[in-house]
Amino acid sequence: MSAPTTASSALYGRPTLAKRLEQAVLWGLRLCTYFVLICAATIFVDIGWKGGSVLFQTSAPFVNLKFLTDSPETLNVLKVDGQATKMGDREFRAYKATHEAELKGVRVDSYVYSAGGIFPNIVGTVLLVGGSILIALVLGVLSAIYLSEYATDGKFIRFLRLSIVNLAGVPSIVFGLFGFGLFVIALDFGVSLLAGWLTLAFMVLPIIITASEESLKAVPKGYREGSLALGATKFQTIMTNVLPYALPGILTSSVLSIARVAGETAPIMFTAAYVMRDELPWQVQKWTDFIFQGVMALPYHIYVVASKIPQNEYTRDVQYGTAFVFLFTVAAIAMTAVILRQRLRKKYKW
């Protein structure tokens, strides 16, 4: 009986100092992770609860369609005998034209961006994200193919890779000023979708290039060698035996890029966004002018409503409602990329 007891004591005896330190580190990491999750959950629950109350209603049609389909307006509050009547700017102008005599002596308080909806902002955000990601993916994947498959390892290529990695850490305001100076002023694109697309695309290019290059390198060399042995050219090998198997990893980088592009305010503030613009990009005389139209955008609208206008009881609903729709829009775009990535993973297994 003494031998098993000795072995048990040796294996399961008092923990050493190293094991205690390891347990302490483990609990520290666990608490940090839980703390981050709790903070994120608190933010999402707060936005979901307050923003959801703006978007959803208890009576039919149960969704505040006006908030989703109208343009932002100034809210006019008419106070008569202690009772307040709220009207949007368009409704108030029509009412004033027919009831001008009744409005004499009536107190009217105006609150900008506190009525109407955010439809132009939703459209502008989707256009900015979609166009910039498309440009960034094309340029980024082509650059990654060159660096991974064609470039020979040398001082210049190593310097190029280091420069790409460093660009990923450049603040977004710098990209915004770069886009303003180059695309808006020098190339005379003006405040437009095209200037915003190119600025945002350049901002996320380092992420896409780096992730795409790693995804291409992860494809086994045997796929390349087998294709080349059968007589395919290098370009045919890349297009048929390398790129399809690297697409899931490339789409992973696109999901990260979507999240960054959609949430940026500084770049679009200088290059693509207007504070107020009722006209949508396609509502122009010439369809060729589509890409040279500026847009409204959800992150810029939140920034303006939260920090550039006087705060009151009416702006709170607009802030939380816009933030709720913004998170849902970004999640929907990112989820599309995730679903596409999962399907490609099932199709191309190795």
C-alpha cells in the first residue's frame, strides 16, 4: 500500500510555486477575457434596447418604417396650452402654409436632425462599403498573387512587405487627409463616392494583402507542382489550383475590412460624406455622374447628431436608432461574406 500512496503523493501532492503561478496567470487571462466580453455585451445590449425601442413598435406594422424610409429632417415642436405637437420640417411647412394665422403667438421650437429617418444614410453606407471592398479585394488579391507567386525574395520585396505591414497601423485620419489631397483636390473628383471608395480601399489594402498572401502560401505546393507537371502554365495553375483554395482565407480578411471600413468617420468626412443630402446618387441627369455624387453615411450622421448639434430629449432617439441600424447593416454585410466563406470551405477542401 505504501508504493501507490507515494506515487499518488508525487503526482497529486501539494502544487509547486510554478503551478500556482500558472493557475494565477490562467485566471488572470480568463478574467480579462470575461471583462472584455461583458463590456462588449453591455454596449450591444444598451444600443439594442434603446435603439430597438425606436425601430420597433407595439402596434402594427410593428416596425418604424418612417425611420427607415424617410430622410433626416428638422423637428418642429408646437407648444399650445402646455401641449406639444411634433412635426417634421416638410409637414410643418405644409401646415404653416394653410394655418399661418393660427400660428401667430404660438411657440415653435426647432431641433435639427431630430425627425424623419435615415434612408439616405443607409444607402450611402452600403454603397461606400460595397464599392471600397470590391476595389480593395481586386487590388489586394492581385498584389498578394504577385508577392506570393511571382516575386523573388530580396531586399526590395522584404522592404515592400514591411511597408505594407506598417501601413496597417496608420491612423484613419491620415488616410482621410491623403484622400482629400489626392482624389478630392488634385484629381478633382470632388466630394464623391469615387473619392471615398479609393480612400477607404487604400486604408484596408494592407490587411487584405497580408491576409491574402498568407492564404496563398498556405495552399500545399503539391497542388502547384501537380498542375505544372500536367502542362499548365503558372497563371493557369494559380487561377485553378491555388486561388480557389485560398479564397476562404481571403474572405476572412474581407470580413475584417468590412468592419473597419463601415465604422470609419474621418476618411469619408473629407472625401465622400455630406451632413445633409436628400438626393440619392442615382437621382442625377446623367448616369455617368453616379460615381461623382456625394452621399450621407451612418457613422458620419451619428457623429454629427451626437457632437455637432445641441443635445436634447429628441436627439437621443435618433442617436440610438441610427446606431442600432448601423450595427445591423454592418453585421448583415459581414454575415454575407461569412456565409460565402463557409460555402467555399465546404467546396474546396484539402
